[in-house]
Amino acid sequence: MSLGPLIYQFLVGGAIFALGLIIPWRSGDYSWEKREDRLTVIYMLLGFLLYLVLQLVWHLSALGKI
């Protein structure tokens, strides 16, 4: 087991996730000035980062590095 698949998954998934945030923002579907929209974007980013960290810990523990 290596970290290659994890890195690939989060590079591709992160790119799709970023496009999913950028395209609606550019088209005006949400605004940073609205509190609800701002909280939604922050929660989505925090969830993505939390999932990344948990997956990384899981992979590293499976490799015996932590």
C-alpha cells in the first residue's frame, strides 16, 4: 500500500471540488457577503480538509508510519 492512490484521489477530487465552488461563485449563485452562503462554503472546506486528514492518518497507520 502506498500513498500514490491517496494523492491522486485528492488531487482529482480536489480539482473537481474546487470547480464545484468556483463555477457557481463566478455565475453569481452564491455570494461571500451573505452569511448563510459564507458558512456553507466554510463548512464544505472544513469537511474536505477533515476528510483529507482522516484519510491520511488512516493510510499512514496502515503503512505503519504512525
